[in-house]
Amino acid sequence: MDAHLRIARPVTDLHRARSMYCEGLGLEVVGSFEGHDGFDGVMLGRVGAGYHFEFTVCRHHPVRPAPTPEDLVVLYLPDRDAWEAACRRMAGAGFREVESFNPYWGVNGRTFEDADGYRTVLQNAAWENAIG
């Protein structure tokens, strides 16, 4: 199956989310909309990538973000220098480094939380498919 992954999240401040994720993860605006059935949104990713984030704000019925400490986006960055640079960018963009709820993520990674409580793990390792 050929698919594209969208990670959709409500946020309290669309501009802040866009700024943090563009600066912290080096993402670009790949789409946006205003007033679509009461929603404003922005899609952030990389042109040609198989994924993007969609952040939305509902004008009429605000949705309060409700992430848990185990709702994670994990990015695998095997190159140590690239990983360290990405961690610095996250901190510089306003993400707060937090202790991982699952200690596994703290062994080779660092966990960052945005202003709405969503967590991103930057894992200094290569992804290896354990099945098959």
C-alpha cells in the first residue's frame, strides 16, 4: 500500500505551533487554509516526504489539546552531529526538554514538549524494522 501519513493535532495557537515546528524540525509550510467549516490550519512537512503535520484551530468550538506523556512522534537521526544540531534547534525554537515517561527513549534520545504538551523524541539511532 502506497500511503501518505498526516499527523493531525488541535493547537491553542496556530502561529506559535507553525513557528516552533518549522524552526525546531526544519519543516516547511506545505499547505494551509482559513475558514474551512470554522477551522484554520497549516500543514508542515518537507516537499516530497511521505508525511506531514496538520495543526488546526477551530474558531467556533475550540478543542483543547489533550496529549498524554506517551503520545509521541519519534524521529530517528543516526548521525550524531545531525542529532545534536536538531536537539539544539528544538531548544532554540521553544520546545522544553522533558524526561521521557518510558525510560527507553532517554537511553539514546531526548524528548521535547511543545507549548500544547505534544512530545517529540529525537532518537540518536537508525530505524531497523524488527519484523521480517
